[in-house]
Amino acid sequence: MVIHIEAIVLAAGYATRLYPLTENIPKPLLNVAGKPILEHIIRKLEVIPAINKIYIVTNDKFEQHFRKWLENFDSERPIEVINDGTKTNEDRLGALGDIHHIISLKNIDDEILVVAGDNLFEQSLIEVFNFFKKRKSNVIVLHDVKDFDLAKHYGIVEVSNNLVVNFEEKPVSPKSTLASTVIYFFPKKTISLIKKYISQGNNPDKTGSFIEWLHKREKVYSYITDKKWYDIGSIEQLKKADKHYKQK
């Protein structure tokens, strides 16, 4: 069976927590080891032969930043920048809202790979793709932060027999240390569920809220990695990532 994948990079946030650094530049275009975070991510995506196209979903404020970046970037896969039409942090569509926006706008009817535009990871996506092909169901990539205090800052997942059984966003008392890296493979059949989730008025802002809803309806497999992962949510994390990637 031939698999066709549409990749969606979530880059429509306003990164207000990183102000003033991100006041006039989107977080995915901040440099780590001399090149934008986004370029590190695209290089990870390019190795998957099944990917037809990479959609970068951004907002009205930063659309031109991404278009300008793309003019000078050579990719092995076609890339399209999509403006979700929002102008401020207050009217943003949210991560799931943006995924739904791309699906509707582009009439996507293929498997989907979703990656956050502000995460750096060393895990090979080919390995995760092969895992997804075998399971023929939803896959979420998890990183074991191995620290319950640290786990309070992430979307934390409980698994049983490789399947997601619970998802909690920034829990006060984490039940595990498995953090969501915001890397998801969704089979074609999940598209209708994304549409259903949005139409029912559920929270469109967090992908984790959707996973918590989804695992009660369909199997969501976990792929656990111990490879390096950076969630660039603070200047400190940005500096750590920069230092690590410069040493590679």
C-alpha cells in the first residue's frame, strides 16, 4: 500500500513569553547553531519519502517573514506557507484550529504528520514513520523527561501496552514523566474526527486536548524516545538548544 503524507508545521503562535525576542520575528525563525529552528525541523521531515508537501501554517503578523525565509531556502519537498488569517494572540485559531484550517483549505484526504514549529528533536522521523505504517493508527511521539517536577510543565501522557490511556496538560501532580513532543502521525480516518472535534466546540488551542478526546475513540500509539528534545518555550531553553547544536 502506497502511503501519501501531508506534513503540517505549526508556526502560527505569537510567542509572547519570549518577548522582546519574538516581538518582530516568529519563534520558528529564531536561530539555533546558526540556522532557524524551522530549518532543523524541515531537514528531519525531508527524509520521509512519503511526504508530498510541507505546509507551514502561520498568521497575518508573521506571514511575510516566512515567505522571505522560503525565498532563500532549498527543500527536497514542496513547501507552502499558509496564513491562518489571525492578527493577535487573542484571536489565534489554536494548534488544532490551524490543523483543521489546513485540512479544510487544501481538501486534505491523506495521512497527516503534524510537528510543532518550535521544537527541536534528534529522533529520526523515518523510524516513527515505519512504526506508524505497521500500526495503521494514530501515533504520538513522547520523550521521557525523567523528572516529576519537570513534567509539570508539559503535556503528560500515561501509556499502557504502548497505547495512550491518559493525557493531561501541565498537571499539578503528574502521573508519568512522558512528555508530548508535539509530533503526531494521523491516518486518513482521523481527519473526520478532527472535523468532528472542532464542530463540537472543543478547545482548539491544545493538540493535547484533542489527543485526550481521541484516545477514547481510536487507538493512539506511543512512540517513546530518549533522544535529545528541546521545547523552545523560554530563553533558557533556546540557549541550551543553541549550545547543544553548536557542539554537534
